Amino acid sequence: MSDRRVNRVFLGVILLLLSAGWAANHFASMIMVLREQLGISSMLLNSAFGIYALGLLPGLLGGGVLADRFGARPVVLTGAVGAAAGNLSLMFSHDGAGLLVGRFIVGLGVGLAVSAGTAWAGRLRGAHGVTSAGIALTSGFALGPIASGLLAFTLPGDLVVTVPFAVTCLFSVAAVIFATIVGDVRAPVPAPTPRLSTNPQAPHTQSRDTSRTESRSMSKALAVSLPMAIWVFSTVTTSLVILTARTSSNFDNGVLLPGMASVLSFSVGLGVQALGRRFGWGRISGIVGALLAALGFALVAYGGEVAPVWVFVLAAPILGAAYGLSLREGLLGIEAYTPPARRGTAIGIYYVFTYLGFGLPVLLDALMPVWGAVLPLLVLSALAVGSAVVRALQIRRGYLPAR
């Protein structure tokens, strides 16, 4: 088995995950387009954005379990085709039922692709593959809203709705074709990747921590990862949907706001993931991620129901950094502590908790008449601080050893 063949297969996995992120998140820009062009209500559009998460739940769990049992490749390809089918449906059907059904199908397909695709990347490249999978997914989440927002801004009115959905479908199909052509390799499962100190002058520390991480279990993997999971998509959803909606009245062209939020949030999220991989950032970066989430939620709360532009510019990158650090630390926890035979299942469970954040806009809409625009975000900020405390205690008590 040549390295070149493995590289081609790995590239196929990365393209599938990139297309999955694009297929999922380009709808953030289409919310503004559908609202302005077709007069669809914010409540229905936020519901369509959130119902995607309901499709994700069985997709993520089922994709992980099926990947463990039958292999990741057929599951990922099926998911990518499903995501394309959902967006194809959305291209033609814009009534209430059409939006909800289409987004549900997209969620189901993306769920299959994400959990099985991350497991596939981990099988091919170990911890490097898992973190690369997170970066590819983040890139798709970033590029989707940017591309759809730019298309909506430049295209004539009769094409502004259909073309962004068509481009998304074509990208998904192209990724499926490429991955089908390159096939798969039966690479050996990489050796466990313990979360060790990177200090070469401390071999005794490495030996001690290796003995700690030899005991792998699903419960430990989830215990260290789930406190990070809940701040992954709740942060970027706050930036792309909630913050853009609250800022739109203070901005000349609201259709560009989701794309701008995507640039501000996901570029920082990608940056911190890449820097963390390059410099081997340790376990404390999870604490930083949760605290940044708390700060971002507090800033959005400060902006109120009609947020000034400066709050948008400041909060979006902070929430993006929280997203990137939380995603990276959660995936590394899964990779480090999950038994290899159950990695797909663990990734699926982890991503289920991350994607609960996509329901946040609907939840805040429902709470608005009772709690207002500020209090729910302050509660989220306090909960994020609580997650930082949990992780700090795990580190202090030795449950989360140095790496």
C-alpha cells in the first residue's frame, strides 16, 4: 500500500467532509435571501435552520455505528448523496413543508457523512486525520455561507434563490464522484494517540501519562469531550444567525451579513485549529475555548435585541475562536480515549451534542416573549463558565493528563 494511494483516499475523505459542511451551512446566507425575496417569516426560517439538527441526530449516531460495523466509506458516500438530495429539494420547494423536509434530509445526510467521515479520517491518519477532518468541516461551514451570500448579492433576482442551491448540489456530487474513483485502502488502525506532554526533556512524564491513557473507555472519552461539545455549534450559530439578525437593521445590505459573520467566525476558528495542531496546544486550550464562549455570549447579550455593528465585529471572531478550540479539544478527547473499535460510535455521540447548538435560534425565538433578548444569552454564558470549571477540575485531579 503506497503513501500516494493513501493520500488520494484521504483527499477524497477531506473533500467529502468539506462538501458536507458546505451543504449544511450555506443555508445561513439563504435565510436572508428567502426572507427578503420570498417574504418567508423569520420563525419558519429559523425552524428550518434548526430542524436540520433533528435530521442530524439519527444521522450522526447511525453513521458512527454503521461505520464501526460495515466500514466508513459506504456510509459517507450515502450521506453526501443525501445532503445533495436535500439541497436539490430546497432549490425547488420553498413553502413551509418543503423547507422543513428539505433541511431535515440535509441534516440526515450530513450526519452520516460527518460521523463516519471523521472516523474514516482517523483510521487513515490517526489524530492528525481527526483534526484535519475538523478543519475540513470548518472550511465547508465557512465557505458555504460566503459563496451563497456572494452569489445572492451578484445574481439577478430570478436566479438568486436557485443558483446557490444548485452550486451546493454540484459540489456534493463532485466530491462523491472523486471519492468513488479513488476508492479506499485498508490502512492499519493507527496506534493510540495518548494525550502526552510534548516536552522531549521529560521522558518520565511521557511514560507515566502513557500508562494513564492505556485504559480507554467510552465513558472517559465522553466525559472529557462533551463539556467541549456543547460550545461548538452553539457559538457559531449565535454568530451566523442570532447576531446577524440583531445587527441587520443597522447594516445597509443584510444579505451580506451571514457571509461576513462566516468570514469573521470561521477564519478565526480555522486559525486556532491549525495553530493548535502546529504547536501542540495542550489541555488548557479547552478551558480557554469555554471562557471565550462565555465572553461571546455576554457580548451578544450586551448588544440587546438591536445590536450595534461594533458588537457584531467584536463578538463574531470571539465566538469563532471558541468554536475552533472546543471542536479541536473534543475531537482529540474522542481520539485519545475511545477504544478503536467504537470510535465511529463515539464520534457520532460527540457530534450529536455539538449539533444541538443548531437549535439555539429556535429556542431563543421561543423564549423571547418571556425572557427577552438578553437573559437567555447570559444563562448560556454562565453555563460556559461552568464547563471551563469542569475541565479545570479534570486537569487538576489528573483525570485529564498532560499531553
